[in-house]
Amino acid sequence: MTETFTLIYNPNAGSCGERRAMKIATTLETLGAVVVPVGTEVAGDAARLAREAVERGSKRIVIAGGDGTINEVVNGM
């Protein structure tokens, strides 16, 4: 069975910006995973995106961002 990952990323995060997030997505895809990348735009987006992913039944969420992004995703879940 193919694993599906939701990749929530902050494109403005220093070392974990959009380019790094896309590298993570590519790596997971080469391992056979399906990756659904979603970027944040404003404060609160990561929490909302995480909540929506869980509501859709997502079992795996990968976070690419800083402390704020991680905190929002955890709270959104």
C-alpha cells in the first residue's frame, strides 16, 4: 500500500523554506510515497492545514518550517 504524506511547509522559513520542502517531497516520492505539499501564507495557516489534513484522514504529516510552524501544526492536529 502506498503511503500518503501531507507536507505542511512555511515557504518563508529560513533553512526550511519552499526549496527544502520540495526536496523532502521528492525524496519521499522516490521511496514510493504520495506527497501532498501545502504551503502556509499567513499566521494560523499551518494549524488550519493540519486540521483539514486530519479531517481528510491523513495519517502522516511532515512539517518543514521553524518552531512556529511546528507549534501550529501540533495544535491544529
